[in-house]
Amino acid sequence: MLTNPLAIKQTSASYRWVMLALCALTPLCVVTLPNMSLPPLFATISSDLGLSLVEIGTIWGMGSFTGIFFSLIGGTLGDRFGTRTTLFAACLLSGVFGLARSFAVDFTTLLITALLFGVVQAIIPIMLFKVIRQWFPTEQLGMASGVTSAGFASGLMLGPLISTSVLAPALGGWRQVLVFYGGLAILLSVVWLVVHPPEPKTDAASKPRIGLRASLQHVAQLRNLWILGIGGLGISGCFNGFTGYLPTYLKAIGWANLDADRALSAFFLASLTAVVPLSILSDRFHLRRGFLIFAALVLAIGIGSLTFVEGALIVVVVGLTGFVFDSFMAILNASVLEVEGVGYLYAGTALGFSNMIRNLGSTFSPPVGNALASLGLSIPFLFWGGMALFACLMFAFVLKSKKAAVPEAEPVAVG
């Protein structure tokens, strides 16, 4: 019998919406808002620390580099120790290491602190989608993923918009901005500890404990999981390179600082507007694979065309392209959770495995794309558009269609 009041709340369908709200708030405050505040600040940071364009791209890609290794480890830790404990620790350390970046004095110290920050950042998105799998039935996974992705999208939109125009002037500089976000992440770690129901002892005693090797061996045999990860590699590389470079590019061709930052925000505003409706439609009409193909093609055409468009048309193209991005990521994660053989038991490991592959693209894309700027300032967009086109081809010709997998068990136990 469950005697803990928070554990009893888990049996009520209404409490799942509390958890969903927290799943949307966490990526906003801990992941995307602090991360997307950096691109507009890179000009100031590079001036203060003497960084080159390639060094900036390396710093920007560092979070994805750590994700190659720690997203998989973090997913398995979540499967083993539960979402409550893992999210508390990840948000806490994210705050500490994020704050530590403010003390950087050169490229090396900024690289090291960015590396430590990226280690724990890689764990948080995986755990959030595992919470969704834990609290929501299969027929609502797309909707719940969409709401969580809306949290990501909100931070992606607001970060470029407020970092240089609001926060940096109000707080006194880019270092103080990083301190502010570090404190916010620490606060969210406490919220997870209080709001997430602890695991009932009776369930914990009987809950299977599967090691990293056994979990990895299981998910590595799932063909569609590989394809979703490899296709996601193309989209993640396209997105990470494009978003890190666009403000710098626009400022380099003569745009005012605020106008350049707003252009990137247009991408995320469009994405935020569409993410929940499109995710709900994917639940209702079972259009997972078809939407992945369509969205990847839109991103390929939109980002690639920035090589050629000029003036105010850039904002139009950026906004239209952004319409599908967060919906794509929500449906991609829902598709991973629905791969036959995953279920709740392997959800964290499967998400971590997929993210590990995707982060390969996010890691090499910014420095490689930035290096192509020596051939012409707009050439990197052609490279990143090509990465999205690669993803489109993977989903269209390699990914196998399937019926939604039946979960191993309904999500009735908390982690």
C-alpha cells in the first residue's frame, strides 16, 4: 500500500499534467534559454577572450561532443536510478558548471567549463522524455512530447532575443548572464526533488535493474533506432551549425545587433507556434514517418537557400523554415519511444543511444561549417542544408514503417 502522499498523487490522472508542466519548464530554464543566449553574446565573448571564429564554433559544438558519450550513460542511469534522482542531480550540476563558465579567462578555460556543462546538459532532455513515457499512455506520447518541446522552443526563441538586449545590460555583462542562468538551474533542481513523487519502496524492490552493457546490447539490435539516430544526426548538425552561426553572419554582413538576434528568434517563434498542434496531429493520424520526411525536406530547402537570399527575405525564409523544427524533434523522440522493443524499461537507454548518434552531427557541424566561411560568408548554409537533405533521404528510403509498438507495461510507477 502506498502511504507517501506524493506517490499516491501519481495514481491520479490529473497529476500527470503537473509533471508535464515541469517537463516544459525545465528545458526552458535549464537547457535552451541559457544555451541560446550564447550566440548573440559570442561577439562580445570573442572580443574579451580573443577567440577566433573556429574557436567559437568549437565552443558551441562542445555540448554536442559530450552528448556523444554522456547521453547514453545518462539514459542508462535514469533507467537504473529513476528520473527523480537523475533530474535533481543533472539540474544541480548543470547550474554549478554553467555558472563556472563565467570565470573563463581564455579559450582553454572556456572550453573546459563548457565541456563539464555539456556533460550534464546531455542527460536532461533524455530524462524529460523518459518522464513523459512514464506518465503518459502511448496514444498521448506525441502530444506530451510536443508540450515538452514547446518548453525547448520557448527558450530557443527567447534566448537570442533577450541576452544582449535585456539581460546583459541589466546584469552588467555576459559573465553575469551565465551566473544568473546557473542559479536558475540550481533552483529547478530543488523543484524536481520536491514535486516529483519518490519511488515507492514496494515498487523499487521489484523493479528490474539492468546494467549499461545489457541495456546497450538490447537497444543496439533495433534497426529503426539506428535509422532514427542517423537521420537525427543530419538534422541536429544542420540546426546546431545554423543557429550558432546566423547572428554572427548577419552582423558580419552589416545587420544591426538587435536585428540579427531577432532574425534567429523568428525561427523559434514559428517553431513554438506549430509544435503542439502538429504533435497532436501526429498522434491522431499516425503520421510519424511522413512528417519526419516532410520536415527534414523543409529544413534542407530553407537553410540551404540562405546561401542565396538577401535582405529582409532572410527573415521570411528563417521564419518559414522554423515552422517545422520543434515539431520534428518532438515526433522524432516519440518515434524513438515507439520503436518495437523499447517500452518503458529501455526508454532512457534508447533515447540516450539515439541522442549519442545525433550528437555526432551537432559536434562536427559548427566548426566545419564555420570553416567554410573562408569560401564565402554564406557558404556554410549550403553545407548545413545538405545535412538536412541527408536526413530526409534516410527517413524516406531507409526507415521502415511500422505500427505503434505496444508498451511493455503501462506507465504506472515513478522513477
